[in-house]
Amino acid sequence: GYGASQQAVKRARREAVGEDTAGKRDSKLASMFPEIAAKVSTEEGMRALEQGSRHHDLAKQAIDEVYDRKDAVLLAKDQMATKMESIAEVPCKVWSCKVCKYKGSKPPECVNKSLGHPITTSQGTKRFFECSMCKNRDSSVTPTP
């Protein structure tokens, strides 16, 4: 559900800032930069590490803003999907061409080609259904298959 995604976002924020993975990060840095690790292991280096950056709050705030924007987009998509699932039918204009044997909610291709096909329009209902095999959502202007 939505609560689980919030927990995942919070966990990702902590990992991005380095709160959960400090031990792993330190050992990896020590193996990559032994001379820096030697300086950090001194008492003065440990004090500097404990003090932290004075811009840590700004970095954390920027990361939070990025995650909040991404979360808002995902929430909007989820709300739209929920709304679309609740819609079963919509009134629409039905296009039909007797030569091409086309009937649909969009104009047929023969309209653009100027073939002179007799095209009629009428009001109808566009119905939505879900395929029982693949679970994809589809629509039809004819009776639901």
C-alpha cells in the first residue's frame, strides 16, 4: 500500500544521506584512500567527523524535496489509475465507414486519404473492460466481448 512506499522513501533518504550505511562506507573509503583514513583515525579527525558538515541540513532538505516531488507524481498516477478503474463507460462520438468496415471512437484512416468513402458519425458509448487472460484494460464501442 501507500504506507509501505512511504517507508521505502524514508529508508532511501536515510541511505542517501549515509545514516544507515556509515560503517560500510567508512571501510570502503579506508581501502580506497589509506592516507586520508590515517588522518581521520586521529583524535582531531574523529572530532571533525563527529562535528559533521554545516551544510548537512541543506543537503538533506534538497534530497527531501526531490523525494517529495517524486512521491507526489506517483501519488497522482495512483489516484488517476484508481479513478480510471472506476469508470465503466463514457459517452463518445462513434465513427463508421461502410467501405472499410470500420467502427470506432476515432476517425478512420480513410478520412485523411480523401478516398471518398461514406463516413457517418453518431453518438454512442465507449465501454471499458479488462481482458481475463492478460489483465490489460481495453475499450470498445460495440458490445463488450
